Amino acid sequence: MRYMQFVCTLILISFLASGCAIPANQGTLIRDGEVEQLVESATVLPNHSYYYTGSEARPDVIIAIDNSFTLTSKYWIKVDDVANQLMDWNRLIDNAHRFKRAYKGFRIMTPGGSQSGIWYSPYEYTVVQFPDPSTIILYTPTTRQESGRSSFGGYR
């Protein structure tokens, strides 16, 4: 009987521990006001490709991914004329005068702590995965209420 309790306890502990573990290929977002300044000044980062998701007029998220990474997702739309598009978005978004749902800047970090791109959005949570060292998968954004307190995103 004690052996059975011991085995059940070990199984329960392993389930709990595996649910709390951070996957080895998990990236994260780190809040950084400098990213806001870059986007709001329409500064184009060299060697980065720009994408957005949501409405073209007021995107849910604007990202710039370092060209050493391949973005794998069908939900992101590539921006061709980045400088002009950033200026247009800044006029429409008008972040300086937003009180509700202001856009914030984040650095997209690899599991090893290197920067792979930037994220500019009123949404602060998403899943960032690196299935291999040169491939990034970014899920569409979630609110804090949707994501809970999981290890799949957020900021430090």
C-alpha cells in the first residue's frame, strides 16, 4: 500500500513539474522604451524585415525581425516600403495621445538571451518559439487575461 502511494506521488509530481517547465526553445519579450522611440521616430533598423498583423490602418502588432532569422508564420504580413509605412502608422496610431491601449515597445529575445527583433503593440503577451537557432515563430498577440501567468511570453 505504501509503495502504491509513493508511485502515485511521483507521478503527480512529474505531471506538475512538466507543466511548469519552460521549453528549451522558448523566447520572451522584454519591455524597452527605446523600441517605442525607434518606431515612433520611424527609424528603420538595418538588416531587419518588418511585418504586421491585424488591420493595415492600425495594426495589432508591428515587428522587425533580424534578417539572420527566418520568421515562420502565415499570420504576419511583410512591409515593403518600411519608412513610409512607419510614418503612416505613426500618424494613424498617434501613440503620444493614447490613454487607453497605448502601444509599447519590447525586444524579442532568444532562449539564449540575444535580441532577434522588436515588437511594438498594445499587447504585451505572445508565444515566442525558436524551433532551431535561425527560425522564429511568433504567435498572434494575447492579452494578459487570455494568457494567464504562463511561461509562454510576457515581459520582465
